[in-house]
Amino acid sequence: MFSWSNQGGGKPAPAYPGNRRASTPQNLVAFNPGGTSTPIAGAGAFQDRKRETHIQSLVKHETLGPSTRVVSAGDDTTYDTAFLTKSGHTLIMRTYLPPENSTPPSLRLAGCRAQHDWIDPLTQSEIIGYTPLKSISKWFETGISLGKAVHDVMQHLQLRPPVILSMDPSLIRRQTPDVQRELAASTAAFLSSGASIQQSADHGAEEAERRRAEEAERRRAEEGFDIPLPPIPSTFDELHHMEAEELRNLISEEKDFTQLLSSLDIVKNMEEFSLDIQKGNVKAARSNIDRYRADFESLSEEVEVLSSELNLKVNEYQSLEEKFHQKVTSGNGSDEGAVLASFDEARRAEEDAAEKVATEFVDGDISLQEFLGDFMKHKKLCHMRTAKLELLNAGGIR
């Protein structure tokens, strides 16, 4: 997961990054897939859990909390949570908590289009496969918290990553270089068409946008224009005062276009958003280091002890190896003779040990149980070594 730091001040940022805060449920704004906003009535409580309880279950969730921030201006309806999938893609889960209890919360991927069995094939962003969110009745029946619902969906997408169809350039910049190269080809045509990342649910509109994107890609390839336009917002106030000639120069001059793009509020906000993620990751990393420092030190000491024991064992082995070679050398120069002598010595040692156990039993020094255990152990080894010695004498050592 990622983490964002809270910004100070009383006013939330207009877009990324927003301030996480509890607000009075008034003048709420509902965001629809088209990117516009509609004022709605004041917030009510869910049937079994108050609204604030649901919000706190998300923003204070042990796993999701550090990666979650409120992004709706003026209310507490919309939250973004960044997460990393098993395939290496950094994605953003946008959670909309309606101010009234007439509909369940809704989840969607922000800044990208994707295919997955839990994602609406028309919008290519809305989460529709998670049962508790399918209807208000199912939401009430399950009684789960908002934090658990978001965690369940994100965990499913982390372990079973969606197929990414296109991605917002600002989100692409937060990917690793390998993922960026993978996404570049599939995203360029869609972004160059000027289409919004948020697809209309109407299949006819989606097909029309696809055809426009293909045509724009064809023109882009012919003209050599390869600077992807940001998909949000759909209109730019900075361009309204420009004349046609100025707009044509802006398109043809990459430097001027890049300079204008860098001056847009949405770009600045996304850069702040990226910086917050980096700071959050550093903070989380330092926290993890502090949390597990004692374990690291304990393991380090244990490794040092085991390393010392290993050195002792190695020294012991080297000493025994040296003694063996000396014994071989002193055995008339014959390795075969030394091995046979060693076997015979070991056989006699076990035979003597068995005789000693028998004597102790006869003298009454050990019990019958001890006699049977020790005598059989030594006799077994003695017979095994005798048999091996006979085999070696008969066939020679190979």
C-alpha cells in the first residue's frame, strides 16, 4: 500500500491531494461517471452503522488507512486509496459513500480502464462483482463495515490483477519503468483522442469513442504528434481565450505545449499527490524499521552465535580430516589398508563394548531393560562392520 500525509489548513485541496477530515454532512456533492457533480440532500445514517463509523473504518483501517485520503471538495463522500497489484501496477480505488442510505457505497478504479470479472464491462471501471455492494438490501444484510468492503475488493484485485486497457498519464508516471513501457502502446491512442478515462455506460457512445480514438491515432501517426493529452478535465479554461493560430502553434510546438501542461492545476495537484505518496512511503519505511529494529538486533545476535558455532565445527572437521590423512599416510602408504584397519578397529570397539555390557549385567550393575537395549545396539553395529569388512576383504576397495 501507499500512504499520504495530511495537509494543514482549514480548506481541502480542489482535487489531488485532498485533506482527510470529518465534515458536517451538508452541501454534499455526488460525482457521476460523466465527471460532473450534482448537489444532493444532507447525509443520513446507515441502518446498522452510523455514517461516521463507516468512514472511520476506512480512514483508520490498519492496512488501508495510510493509503487513503478524502478527495471530494466540501464533503466526506469520496475517498481514494492507492494500492499495488501482484502484476506490479499501481492503481487507485475510488470509494463513494452516499450521504443517504438509499444506495450502498460504490467502488471504481480511478484513472484507468480495465477488464476483470468484478469490473463492469461497459464502464470498465465500476466494481460490480462484490456481493455486499450489489444492492442496499445486501449491504444491510451483511452488516460489514466500509473499511472491510474496500479491503476485500482491493485484496481480490491485488491477488487477481485486472487487465489494464488504458491509464491516465499522471497515473502512468507512478508506475515502474517496465510497467510504463508495457502501458505506453495500449494507452497512447486512447489518450491522444482526448476521450475521458470515464467511459459512458451507453454501449453506443463507447463504440463511437472507440472509432474516434482509432481515427485520432491514425492522424497522430501521420503527423508525428505523440504527446498524450490529460483526460481530465474535459475542457480547459486556459485555452478559451486563445486564437486559432495560437492553438495551432501550441499543438505544433512541443516545448510550449509542455509548458502549458505543467501550468495546469490538475497537473500540479497530481504532482503533489505523487510527492505525498513518496513521503508516505518514506514514513512507512522508517516506521517499519523502528517497529522491527529489536527483532533485527536479536536476529543479528543469533546469527553471530550460529556463525561462531559453525566456525568451531569447521575447525573440528579440519582437525579430524588432518588426523585421517596422517593415519592414511602412516598405514604403509596404502589407503586401502588404512580403511580396512579403521573398519577392523571400529568392529573390535563395538564388540568390546557389548562384552562390557554383558559383564555389567552379570554382575548386577544394570537392569535387564538396559542390558537388552545397550547389548543389542553394540552387537548390531559389530555384526554390520564385520560384514562390511568381509566384503571389502573379498572384493577390494573400489
